Amino acid sequence: MYKVYGTRTNRGNRSFRVIWALEELGFDYKVVDTAPRSDAMFAVNPLGQAPSMQDGDHTLTDSLAILHYLTGKTGTLTHPQGTPARALVDARINFVLTEIEAPIWLLARHAFVLPEKDRAPGMRPIVEAEIARSEKRFAMLLAGNPYFAGDTFTIADVVAGHCLHWAESANIPLQSETVQSYLSSMRARPAWSRALGKDTA
Ligand SMILES: N[C@@H](CCC(=O)N[C@@H](CS)C(=O)NCC(=O)O)C(=O)O
């Protein structure tokens, strides 16, 4: 059984990506409720960051590395290395991490992660403008498809669904109807509800 160190909340915490993917893949797992930067988190991740995951004697860190590890077990939710389909999944993930996650993380760092003395004021309008721009580009890449990387659900959707939801949780309103409707379809997935510990519809 996999042990995820993090929390089931999807209000930003990246452990939700791992839990959601575990639910999509139908793996047995348990969540060990562990706060970032707690002693318990430092015990399983030298950076003290969530998430971390144990598979037997092995401890894995970084949400994306863990997603790739899990998909490597089944060959599902992504495509084989060395194929154009895989390159598309990876490109979409990189887009989300650099153009959506990075600005939201910057806002979070200067709101509550960094020590108060290191926080810069005035981040919110800058970040909102960045996200507005990224949303337009997201909608353009989605191009009317139900999924972000090709015609099936992949870990690119796990990362995208989580980050878009995170934006809303951080009170960054999503302005694109296309993006809103994509996010609704991700939230409607039974595995999303199960990942939150809710009954499935
Ligand atoms: N690239 C890492 C980032 C992990 C990360 O920054 N996690 C946040 C919680 S979502 C955290 O633990 N922050 C506390 C800190 O950086 O000190 C990943 O994707 O797992």
C-alpha cells in the first residue's frame, strides 16, 4: 500500500494531485495527514514539502515525479516515452507548471509561506494579470477538447485541474468560460470526489 504524506484538501496542497491520481488508477493507499515544514514532513522529505509518498522501503518526493512513478506502474494516464503523444502530455504539464502554478505559488509564498520579513507587497494584481493571460493560452491549447493533452484523461489533466482549482481557492477568479467548464468537468470526475474523501456521485 502507498502512504501519502500530505493532506486531502485540494485548496492548493499538491498532495491532492497524488491522491487524485491514486484514485484514478485504483491503487490502494492511505493518507498520513502531515503539514508542510512539520517535523514529520522533514522526516520524509529533506525540503519539508508536501507531498511525499512511501512505496515499501522507498520514499518519493515531488508531486510530478510521483505522478510519473505511478503511471509507470500501469502505463496508463500517460503515454510511452519516446512517442509524440507523451511529448504532448509533458509539454502540457510544463505549460501548467510554469504559466499557472508558478504565479499562484509566488502569491502564496508572499502571502504566507515566506517569513513575514521576506514578503513583498503588491503581488496580487501582478499574479492576477499573469493568470488571466495564462487562461487565454490554456483555452487556446485546449482547442475545444475535453482533455488537455489529446483525447484521453492524463496526468496533464491532474496537474491542470489541480492548479486551476488552486487559482480559484486563492480567490483568483477564472474569467474564461472554456476554462471554467473544463475545471467543472474535472471536478465532476468520481475520482476527484473520492480523493477528497467524499462519496462519489
Ligand atoms: N515541486 C514540489 C513543490 C512542493 C511544495 O512546494 N509543496 C508545498 C505545499 S503544496 C510546501 O510544502 N510548501 C512549504 C515550503 O515550501 O516550505 C512538488 O510539486 O511536490
